[in-house]
Amino acid sequence: MSTNQQQPDPEKQVNFGHQKVSAEEKTERVSAVFRAVAKRYDVMNDIMSLGSHRIFKRMVLHMSGIRQGANVLDLAGGTGDMAALFADAVGTEGAVMLADLNEDMMRVGRDRLLDQGLTQIGFCRTPAESLPFADQQFDCACVSFGLRNFTDKDLALRELLRVLKPGAALLVLEFSKPTDPLLESAYKAFQTLWPPIGRALIGDAQPYQYLVDSIRVHPDQKALRQMFNDAGFVDVEYHNLLGGIAAIHRGCKPIQGPKAD
């Protein structure tokens, strides 16, 4: 593990939806959100995305270029959709580490993946901002619909850069900003249905109101691309999905050339 890891500033004010809260409070409140929804998380994903999230995740897998025998980090891996896809791609000679801060979400994922016999998947409970992995450990990393929940996105991106091998890619699949005003208006109208659906399914609308708010304050495509660059990634690009409702950002860790004599 790197000895130069930083910790989130506990006094820093960060977004929890539209509210400004301390870093510690955001971590606690996000954890409570996902404890509440863990058992119905996948059902709600299918409802809210009309099943499209499964297609998007396969696109992430394709864009990763990952091969058999690789070592992959699935950060904020939750209930394990991406980990399962990567496990099939890396085969029994490879390994996938599903890392998540929320124990309830990860328990759902662990039970499901072990039931599928995917023994090449490991599990690690950790904050994104302080990863307990060695420098240059992974051939690829991904974050699927989790980045906006991180307490300190910039610090998490730097940690992801640290644990990737030179030349390895980070892929972030996340809600983003529609590029067409009419589509944006229609999408916002659709989002108003999420809290009442959440209340019907889990008896609580608040987690899904947080989801709506967190999407609306999340950096847009260009801002997130700049955050990748600021963290040290190169060859950063993004691909809009469904007119920008979601986007996949991809960046690589620089390959260090030989030092001059």
C-alpha cells in the first residue's frame, strides 16, 4: 500500500444532493441511503433505466479491452453486476476485486456472485478515497453509477490512478447531462416518478429523492473529463449514452518512459 495516501478533509463541505454537509456526514448519509435500498437496488435500477443500465455495463466491458488473466478493480461494485461481467472476461486465471464502502450492498453482491460460482471475485470494504491496495496493482478499474456518491471525487480519482498499472484504463459509467433541452425536460419529468416508486417498493421515498438530487448536482461531461485530467489521467474521452442521460468516461494512467541519462 502507498504510504502517501491522503484522507478526505473532515471540515470540507461537500454536496449531499442539493445540501452542503461535512465530508463525514455525507459518508454516513450515503451509507444510510444504500442500507435502505440494498435488497431492492437491482429492481429499482431496472425500473429507473428501463433496463438500459445492463446494456451500458456491457459497453463498459467492451471499452475496457480487458483480456483473460487480467486483474480488475470494480470500485463501488455494490451488488456485483460489473464484477460478474469482468469475471467472465478475465476467466479463472484472472481476478476481480469488488470494493465498496457499504456492507449491505456488498453482502447482496457476495451472495449472488458466490451462488454463480464466480470464485475469482474477491471482496473488500473500503472508502474510495483510501484504497488498501498496492501501487500499480490493477490492469483496469471501473466505477459504475457510484462516482457521484464519493465523499471526495478528486481524491478518489487520484487513488484510482495510483493503483492502476501504467497504461491501464479507468472507466466511469455515470449519470450525466442531456445535451438536448427537450430531452432534459422530459428526463426531469421522468425522475419525479422515482421517489413515489421507491416509497411503493421499499416504503421510503427519501433514498430516491437523494438519487435525483445527486444526479442534478453531479459534474457534467466536460467537467468530469477535466477532473480526470487533473487527477493525472491521459487520453481522456467520454461517450454520451441516450443523448447524455448517462456517459462513459475513459482515461489511462500514463506510461512512464525511460529516464534520460
